[in-house]
Amino acid sequence: MMQAATATLPAQRPMQRKRYKPDLLVYVTVAFLWVSVWRFQDLWPIIGKIQVPILLEILLCAILATSFSGPRSLKWVRSRVFAIPFLLLLLMIAGVPESLWPGKSVTFITKDFGPSILLMVGVTTSLRNADDINWIAFAHLVGATIYSTYIYLFIPVGSGGRLGSLVYYDANDFALLVVSSIPFAIYFLRPVVPAWKRFFALFSLVLFVEMVLKSGSRGGFIAFVLLMTYVVIAFRAIPARLRLSAVAVALLFMTVFGSAAYWAMMKTILHPKDDYNMKEETGRKFIWKRGIVYMITHPVLGVGADTFEQAEGTLSPVARAYAAEHRGIKWSTAHNSYVLVGAEMGAGGMVLFVTMIATTFNHLLRIKEDPDDPYVTAEDAAFAQTLIASLIGFCVAGFFVSASYFSFLYALIGLAVAEDSLRRRRRASGGSSPPLKRKLPARRTQVSAAQAPATHWAPG
């Protein structure tokens, strides 16, 4: 018998991807993120005067009330991380009667922490697929770039070599947010991202490094160095040569454009014993010690939400000693996110807060690209690494500022839970529809000419 001739047939053409269009809930969530994290209403007061933040809060609640179905059903949200912020909220509410200033605690819960929880819920439940996640991540990068551009153009550097009177945030808070946003810029530098987004991300990256310099924040500098170390070692979402180049450019930029005053300030990190924070009674070392004492003496419910300053002015032995001498003392915040939670919500609050962050890291570390797992794509792994890097920046810089209740942290948690929920939905639908997997290169299939016409497309 003659051997049948073979014909080389091209692989099946991939289906053309539909153009992504976010729906109303995604739009409202992004707008709420911009006013909650990047405070657009403070940059342009007209936004606040017409009550846009409150209107967005009401609108987001109304849309969410009718959206918990299909891919947005709460049955996909099974992460313990998602529940912990609500436990913190309940702990705050329970502590109101024993608060040093009940009225202030109630105001903080309703106007600050409550909206942060709402933002987390909006981010978690509004994201139906990877396109939604990418869209809101890029929207965050846009918000960070707009805020940083405003600071660059309109806020001068003071005589001390750092930014002075900022908009809403102080220089240390701003450094924390900027450093924590750098991973989002790196995420959109990946070769698979459209060119215009990569150019925007590169601009944002350079701008963020400049803002770290202008902030003059030592905590921000330490967070930046550790973040860059993580990027070089573990951020495998982009090729090694590209990430090494990006880090080298960032460090070179800091070296060249950092002022003498900036580097003189950073050198004090090497001599902590000589720093005023380690010597004076109002320095951070002694504030942290007093904060731990507040937690020990109020272990169950703490001194009350947003009342650390009241504790400094009324409970601390320094305040009492100054009062006996008819001297005033600054009512300082904790300057440490972990001490702040422990003092204001007791030992249980600190345990919950640390558990929330640790569990988020654990969830993200499990999202790795694995050829044997068709439900985790290269994009999933890249975004998980982005969130890990961002949380590293937040946790390190947060050791030096009171950022426990920042909306940005709860937006990060929402994104982490959304990514976890997306994989869970893929696995649940795996039996009836093919899982999402990174695009493989086309291959040619050898088939018999007698078996298939020349126009047949073989599966790729």
C-alpha cells in the first residue's frame, strides 16, 4: 500500500478578543477609589463642594445592593482576609462607649474607616474577570500619577529639603503611598502591555521616584530600597534584564537628582542613636513605648478609634508632668501603624490587623504560574507579584507612619481577594468551559491529506 501523503495545516486561529468595556459598577468603584485614596476633592475643592464623594458613596452602595449575582456573587468570596476588616469595624464600634472621645470615634468610623471598608467591598465584588482587574489597577496608577503631578507642580520643597504643606497627606504618608504604587508602574512595563500604557507607566515610575526624593521621608527611602530588592530578586513578571534595567535607572535617578540635604537626611539612618526620635520624650521611640502601654492598660477595646492623640495628651506620664509644670505638649499620633491599632483597639485589634496582612501575603504567594494548573495564567502571577511588592512597601513604610486605616490598604486587600475569587470561579466552571490560559505560540499539525481537506483548521 502507498503511504498516504501528508499535508501541513496551520493551527486553529484564536478567537478575536472582544474589546473590553467596563460597566457602571467598575466606573463608580474607580471614581470612589480616586476620591478615597487620591483625594481629588482636595486637589480641586469644587468636587468636594458639590458633595461628589458622598454621592459616589451612596451610588456605590445602591449599585452593590443589586449586583451580588453571577460572577459578582458573594459565594465566590470565601477568603478569611475579606472578613477581618469587618471584625475590626465591629471592634471599633464596640469600643465607642469606652473611648476617650466617643464622638470623635463615631465620626471616624462613619467618615473614614467605613468608606475604606466600602471601597474594599466595591473592589472585591466589582471585578468579574482579569480585564476588570487590569482596568482598575491602571486606574489606580492614573490616580497616583495625577496626584503626584499636582504635588510636583504646585507644592514647593521647603527650606529643610523636603515637601512641606501637602494636600491632605503629610510628606511621610505621601512617600508611603508613592512607594507602594511603584509596583503598579512596573506591572504595566511588561512586554505584553500596549506601548502607550508602557510609556505612561515609565513616566509614572520616574515621577514616583522623584516624589520619594522630594518627600524627604526616611521611612519611604527604606521601603523603596527593600521594594527594589524584591523586584530584582522575585518580581519575575517581567524579564530579568528589563527589571534590572528599571531598578538601575531608578537608583541612578535618585543618585543624580537627590539633593545634598536629602542624602544628609538619609545618612542619619545609619546613626539612629543620635536621632532626636531616640532621645527626646516626644520622639517616636518613646511614643511607641507609650502606645504599647496604652494597649496593655486597655487590652480588650483599646482607648478608642482615632483617639491616640487624646491618650498622648491625657494619659501619658509626660503629659501629666508637663501639665504640672504648666507646659504644653504636642498631642502626637503613633507614627507606627501597628502600635496605633494596638493602642486604639487593644491586643485583639493588633492581632487581627497583623493576621489580615499575613493572610493576604499567604493568598498572593500561592498564586504562581504553573504549567500543570490551567487556572493560573502568567498575568495572574504577574499581578500577584505586583500586590506582594505593593504590600511590602506599605508594611515597611507603615512602620514609621500611622497608616493602619488608609483606604489604599483596603483597596489592596480587595484586589487580592478579587484575584483569589477569579481563580475560584475558573475552577468551578472548568468542567463546562475551557480555563483561561496564557496564549501559546501557534503550531502546525501533521495530518493525512486523505483525512482532512486543505481548508480544515486543526485545534491549536
